[in-house]
Amino acid sequence: MSGIIASRRGVAGFGIFSLALVALCVGLGVWQLQRRAEKHALIAALTERLAAAPGALPQPSQWSALTPARDEFRRVRFVATWQPRPDAMVYSAGSAVRDDITGPGTWAFLPAALPSGEIVVINAGFVQNTMQDRAQQDRAVTRLITAEPVTLTGYLRFPESAGSLTPPENMAKRLWFTRDHPAMARALGWGEGGKPVAPFYVDLETPVPASGIPKPGPLTVRLKDNHMQYVITWFGLAGAVVIAFAVWWRAQRRRSAGA
């Protein structure tokens, strides 16, 4: 009798464990389905924003209400004047939103003033294979800056946060490893004199400098969408657990019947 009770307890324990494992796998599969729907909605929204005609730059009074979820990648067009302030380099191994950028280099970040005096930080484009060469970056940016107002077209972007493994900025080279334009503005005095600095920066699309350096350009959506593979994997594991339990339970019943 005690052997039968122990056997039933073993079946019940393994059944509970298997049920919990199936529930976990199914839950992860459902979560991936939800993530897939969210990713598709995001891709559709970004595709629509990137394809839209450029609108006006949000007014400074609207800046505090802007959010990445609603406003990232909005196309804008506005008039500004490049400021003769030190630029910043941001290291990049490539780009997830520029089809024409491959290999290492740096993005050239520098300030531009609106007619009303506020500062908007501009990612003026890519400088390829600089190896963080400050002299090369200086030559590229010097050719770009003019004292006359220019019409800029680009995309609203929001600053990144450094990760735990992100190298610190190198102030001697004015080199950053994240697109943290508020930190650049503070370190390089872009808001000197109390000029407000926009909470976003602008990825420049046009104009393209005569030299082609820095290299601005249009953005494209290239978000990874592997969620269906994960859905199949998790649901497949749930099915495998069910089959494994059924085979084991059948073997236990045969053993009990034979005993």
C-alpha cells in the first residue's frame, strides 16, 4: 500500500511540475505574440512618420510635452544658424536606421540657434573611419559651419542613456559613446548665456555639405522582428512537455499494472 501511495505522490508531483512548466512556456509564447503586435504597430508608426512631409519644429513652449513614444522620428524643417562652438563626436560601429552607413566612424554633433535664441543640437551626419581622429573631425565640421541661417530638414530624436559597460566620454577628443546631447551641451557650453537647449536633437537629412562630410541622409525602419520564431519555440516546448509527461505517465501505469 505504501508503495502505491508513494507512486501516486510521484505522479502528482511530476504532474504539477509539468503543468507549471507548460504554463510558463505558454505564457512566454503569449507574451511574444503581444510583443510581435506591439513591434508591428511601432514599425507602422515609424514608417508613417519617416515618410511624412516635414512639419514645423515644435515650439519651445511644447518641448516639455514631447515624448519618444509619440514624437521620435518626426520629420521637421526649420531655419537655424550654426554656432561657432566646439562640436562633439559620437562613436558608432554602424547604423540601425541608415542604409548607407557601414563600418565604424563618428557622428558629428553640434549646436544651432533658432531665430528666437534657443539651441537645437544637430547630428550633422556621419564621418567614416575617423578612428576618433579629432583633427579630421575638426576639418569636416569647419567646412560645414557658415554664419548665415540655413534651412535644415531632419528627424526628432531623443537622448540615450549610457549602459553599465559604456565607456566614459573622452573630453580631450570631445568623444562620446552615447547620444547624450544634454551632457554634451553642459560639457561644451552649447547653452552658454542661459540659452535653453532642446530636450531632443535632430538627425539631419538635408542639406548635404558640398564635400559630403559629415554625411547626413534619410532614415529607414529596420527593426528586428523575430517574435514569431520565439512564439513557435515556446509553444513547441509546451507541447513537448505535454508529450513527455504523457509518455512517462503511460509508462508508470504499465509498470503499476505489471506489479
